Amino acid sequence: MTSHTIESVSQEHRVFPPPEAFASQASIGSREAYAALYERSIEDPEGFWREQAQSLRWSTPPARVLEWHPPFAKWFGGGKLNLADNCLDRHVASWRANKAAIIWEGEPGEVRVFTYRELLREVCRFANALESLGVRSGDRVGIYMGMVPEAAIAMLACARIGAIHSVVFGGFAAEAVRDRMNDAQAKCIVTQDGAYRRGSVVPLKLQVDKAVEQCPSVKHVVVVKRTHNEIEMKPGRDQLWSDLVEKASAVHVAPALDSEHPLFILYTSGTTGKPKGVMHTTAGYLLGAYLTTKYVFDLRDEDVYWCTADIGWVTGHSYIVYGPLSNGATVMMYEGAPNQPDPSRFWQIIERHGVSIFYTAPTAIRTFVKWGEEFPNKHDLSSLRLMGSVGEPINPEAWMWYRKVIGGDRCPIVDTYWQTETGSIVMTPLPGAIPSKPGSCSLPFFGISPKVLREDGSEAGVNEGGLLVIDKPWPSMLRTVWGDDERYKTQYFSRFPGKYFTGDGARKDEDGFFWVMGRIDDVVNVSGHRLGTAEIESALVAHPSVAEAAVVGIPDELTGQALVAFVTLKSHDKPSKPLNAALMEHVANEIGKFARPKEIRFADAVPKTRSGKIMRRLLRDVAQGKEATGDVTTLEDIGVLARLREHEEE
Ligand code: PRX
């Protein structure tokens, strides 16, 4: 064991081959078919991508495939197209014109359906409305909304006119909106009076009012009326969406935009410092979102496809809006919380709308486990044929529960690994071609060349944990950090020059399958063993009483670092001393004595980011009895920290 590798302690050996019935109908139906295409994509990337790019609708086909001046990439130079045209007009010109594009269900229960033709008309109206406000190609538009259809319409309208959208998740408060709008120098913000969340109203317009006081660049605020709470409208600055679109024509000619025209900025808070504005451009991003949606979800015209992410995250961008719509899919979109009015809501939605593809996050799955299987068991989930997971390493036991309870032991699961920066899925099983191993994101998607490296840059051996990089450019990669090329270089390309560093630890097993071990900042060193906390958490989650676990390292005189585990129990279990001891033993048995936590604390919840990732940085402070340092604005529920401290004082 050398100090520059990460020791893998995972004991997972289960393998689930693609079900035959699934594989026989899948667009990529065998390991050989995958391997042939994959090899081609790596050996002749230019040829491969030139060919794949033909699946988009171009006004002017590209003259070049890739110009790579590390770390800056340009894809499909000389080409012109319009992303909204690819998502809408193209389908309206086909038999899909009257196919449902979006089936939307509001939290209070109403349903709205937009056909492709209707969605195009709404997008054109709002594109004209934005232009009437003076928004032009290249201008930045903030979108700070809940999960209403107008959020997708606003994004597509921006894409149509070439305005660069910057969506800010509706759970953020005024300061986060202000900072993001100022960094992007946005001209306009689209928002709502309020958003429904768990039965109450989140007053979004009020936050915008506070933010915009300190955003001199913002000249216009457009407000969708959704919750009808009282709002103030500032004359000259604020307009109602309904007033604007009422006056606007439903016809709009989509301009041809350069392949590298900036499409959106999406802020992602790294572990330190101010959020980075990850910038994506048009053609390469669209091709990545289109192709991955098509192959990873094995999409068919008759599918009802539901990704439960919020549009405020990249998953919502790529897999609610751009990926599925460019494929002409029927997209389910749900406004509210999974437990409104009770924990059956998601399963009701699947049953009511016949959802066939369901894509969610490990944090949600662990919550469903905690709530108990009686809720899904009350509903007919037989319409499902494929399920996905994204956002964090999925604990193998949560994976098994997902497969059994939600997927009826029938549906393949795609554990999709990617990042805001990668734009689209970079590692995943293809459901008809690649077997699944619970907890592994398996193999790279076409054109992606991931490597696990030691700190000296040499390639790690089989099952040796190291740093995950992608050593070739790919079409949907970020192009820069908005306004900060230097940060782009140092953040992603300085550790291993010319190679994109993901910030994650990973290992590759004897079958070439990748296992992501979590953020490299979360690695803990106990008595010389460098351990990824995700694997210890998975061992804890494998205990029948545990719903969720978060493990952090604290300084320890004897062992260098020691492990502290925060554990949330399933709803029918109660904290007790014997259970505490049993969990310690469980980890020692599953992994080894060296990994036995020094302390286990029971908690009703662990702190998470607003997108559901466990914030171990804050837990490290709690575990050491320190005040939380650094940025807490991305924390979903600030009360969790206070409750964890109260436990401490008991
Ligand atoms: O640590 C990895 C984890 O989420 C990070 C990216 O987060 P974000 O930019 O918010 O994008 C989330 C949606 C793509 C990664 O660096 N991550 C995401 N998916 C997985 C994952 N870790 C393990 N397995 C995954 N499937």
C-alpha cells in the first residue's frame, strides 16, 4: 500500500446481465455491438463524431470536427444550427407534431400536456417576448423558477434566440441569485410569484426583488403567476409573462447559430470559493445530450420518460429538456415534493401516467428506503422498463432495493456517472448491452476516455484506487468557466496537464468496470489506509436498520485520522447503545477492524446540498465540535446542523 493510491474496501461481486427480452429490442443489444462502436469512437474520434453529428439538423453542416488547443476545445467548426429547432420544429415537421412533448403534473394535482406543436408555439411566443424586451443573441438571461412548464419554455426560448441562460435553482435565496446574476451580468430574469413546495409557497419574486436591488445589469424581470401570492411589480422593470406572451406572435424563425455559440452557464459550487460558472456551447452539448439520452435510456417513441431532477441542475438541463426533447420523447415533469401529500406521490405518478423510464438520485432512493416499501407496493409500477441513478455513488444495498421494490426485479438500472462540467453522461451501462454491478457506473460512453491515475500520473493497476481523469476532449465538455479561463485551466487541467481531472477518486476492476469512490477531498487516511468514505457508508447502509450514512475523518493522535459516522435509521428503528455497538461490529466485519468508526452518531438527517449531496465538509466540523466554517449557503436545511449540535450536547 503506497500513500498515493486509495484503498478500495468494497466487497461487491453481484452481476446482473441485461435481461434477454430487453436486449433483443434494444438499440445497442450486445456487449460486442457496444465494444465495436466504442473502439471506433476512440480510435477514429473525428470520423466517429462527424458521422454522429449527422443525426442533428444543421443549417450549415460543420466543416471541421475538433480543434483542440489544450485545454480549449472547439467542436464542429463552421457548422450552424439552432438547438430549439432540433428540439421542436424538427418534430413538428414530422408525425410527432401532435405527440405529447411534456406531461406536467403540478404539486396540487392538476395536469397540463403540451404537444410538440403547442410547445413550439409557446417557445416562439416567449422568444418574441424576450426580443421585444431587447434581449439579443449573446445576452444573459437568469431563470429562477420552480418546476413549471414555463421554466423549460424559457430555456428553449433563450436557446432559440441565442441568449445564454443561467438557471438558478429555486431553492437558493436572494444572495445566491444576486451573485450569479452579477457574475454573468444578466440583462433579464424570469421568475414566478411563488413556487409550490411541500404544500407551501416559496416566494420567488420576493427573493428576486431583494437580489435585483444589487444587480445593476438586470433591466427586466418577467413573472409567471403560479401561486397567486401577493407580489410587488416595479413599473418599467417588471412584466407579467401572461401579458408579454399574449401580445407576442406564435411564429418565430429560428436563427442559425454557430456550433460554438454559448448556450448556457450553470453555476456549481466547488468545495471552496465562489461558485464557478460552467459554460456550455451549442452543437457539442446538444450532440452529447441527444446521443446519451438515446442510447443510455434506450429511448423509444412510446416511452414516457421521467427524470425527477430539478431544472436548476445540469441533470434537469440535459435529461429533462435538451436530451429527451431533441429525441422527440414524451417527458414527464412533476412540480413538487415526493411526499406531498404523502410518500406515495412518485409511485402514483408512475401509475397514473404510465411512466416507463424513471431516472432519480441515490439520495432520493435512500429516502424511499427510509419511508418503507409499503408506499411503492400500493401502486402498479409495471409500466416501468428501465431505471437510472445519478448524482452520487449509489450504495449497493440501495441499488438492490431500487431494483427489487421499484423495478420488480425486472428493470435494468443504469448508474450514470457525469458532472455539470461533462454536460452529458460519461460512464454508464447501456441497458441492453452491458451487465450491471450494484455501485459501479461500469463502462465509458462512446468517445469518452477515462483513466484512473496515481498521483505521479502513471496509470493505476486493477482495483487500485486513484484519481479519475478523462484524457481526450469530448463534444459536450465545458468550454470554460464564465469570464475566467485561468480558473478553468487550474481547476481542471493543471493536476495532469492536458487531461481533464474530475476531482473524483475511482478504481477500475478486473472487467474494466469503473467504481467511483467519491470526491478526492473526502478521502480519509486511517493508520495509513487511504479510504474513500463512500465505501464505508455503503457498508453501513447494508445494515438492515440503516437508511443513510455519512462518514468523515477527524484528526486522531493514534491513527492520523479516525472515522466518525453519522447514521440515519429506517423509520421503524430507534437509536440505542446495543445498535451503536452492532453497527461498529458490522463495519469491522464487512471491511476490517481498521475501518471501525471511532464514533457513531445517530442523526435524524445529515446535511446535504440542495441537490442532495451529503456535505461532509460541514460534518467534519460538527464531528470535531467546531463551528461550521466556509460557505453554508448551498446547504439545503440549515436546521440540520443545529440539530446535529444539539445531539452532541445531550
Ligand atoms: O462526485 C461525482 C458525483 O457527482 C459529481 C458531479 O456533480 P454535479 O456536477 O452536481 O452533477 C450531478 C449530476 C451529473 C461527480 O463529480 N456523481 C455523479 N454521478 C455519479 C457520481 N458519483 C458516482 N456515481 C455516479 N453515478
